[in-house]
Amino acid sequence: MAKYNPIVGDKWRYNPNSPAAFKLSRTKIELFCKCDRCFYLEVRLGFREPSGPGWAINSAVDTLLKKEMDYCRIEDRPHGLFKEYDLNIKPFQHPDIEQWQNSFKGIQYVHPDFNFLIYGGVDDIMINENEELVVIDFKATAKRATINSRDDVWGRGEAYKRQLEIYSWLLQKNGFNVSKTGYLMYYNGDTNQPHLGKTMQFRRTLVDFQLDTKWIDLTVEKMFNCLQKETPPKLDKEACEQCLYRETYQEL
């Protein structure tokens, strides 16, 4: 087993003097939204936190849903879940769809003002009757209650809403007309069944989000300004758990 190194190599760290566009993933934007100090430590100094275990069930649901979407894309028809909600939203036909779904490539945009190559791997892209692209993300969980709206989602789905908005923003920057409504396709493991047997039962629902991408350009500018500093942001009173862990560890 390879030894974990918390300090990433130079090419993964932001260098203000480098002429090359620096790659920033959608998850790095989310990290900045949660904690600018953690963002600086990871992106400028290269101090990454240890990775957690993989989400095997979630990955399996993603893989199977993408197979279903590929069938629907070939047949040019809506997925069954959208039919259940009387929505005529079909998988979008585009030669770059596989790249957009690749977590290492994704939908890309080079910001001309800050020389960031911003990217994000989307689960899938639909198209509605108004010829607008519709951003979709797959979610899997096991919750006793049915998930019908964002009020049923952890944290009212704020992080997931930002996720959909960033994908939408990237598509807009690439010249596409994008719907202001995005969706989570939720597959919820049904623990109300009398037994498990050989097959896990899921309840599937569609959760819609009204998207607003206006915050993203300003956030990217704040990220750029943060990375120009020679020292990380100060630890504040409302520090995140990771920052508090680092500080406590030093004390011990």
C-alpha cells in the first residue's frame, strides 16, 4: 500500500507566477464556499486532507443510471422517472457528453480574467421542450422518509444546489442555453421492506431546484484574490471542523 503524502506536488499547487492556466474543479469551489482557509491550505500550499472511504452503493447507482440514460439517449426518449412526473425532458445528444461526465475532464471553461481552467464532471445533461439544457445529478441514500423536495434533503440541499449551479454556469460559459431548473434524481434505499433478500429496493423521486448562477463569477474572483496572498486566511471563531482538527492536533 502506497504511503499517504499530505503534501501534493508542485504542479497541483497554485503558483501566482505561472503562465499556465490552473485547473480548479467544481469541488474546489465548494471547498472555498465552506472554508476559505482550507481552500488556501490545499490549493496554494498543497496540504490536502486524507481521503475517506469510497461510496460503493452510490457509485453503483450512478453507473446503472448512466446505462439507463444511454438507452434513452439512443431511443431519443425521456427516462421513466421523468415520465412519472409528466416531464418531456430527454437526454441531450452531444459528441462531448462522455467528456462532460468524466470527473477528470468534465465541462471546461478557462476564465480569461484569472487564468483558471474551471471544470466539473456532470452526471448527465437533458434537454427540454424549450431547447434548454437541463442539469441532472444522481443521488443515492437510505432514508426512511420519502424525499420529495429540497426540504427533505440534508441541509436543504444547499451544497447540491451549488453543484447544479456550477454545472449550469459552465454550460452557459460554453455558449449553451440552460434552464433555470435543475434536478436531483434520488434513489432512496427502502428500509420499510420486511427483509432484504437478494435485491435492494429503491424509491425513486425527482427533486427540482431553481438555479441562480450570479454568485459564481464573484466567488471565482474572491478565490483568485485569496490565492494571491502569502499567508492563509486567519482562523475565525466559526472555523470548520477540519480547521479545528488541525489546530487541536498541533496543541496535542
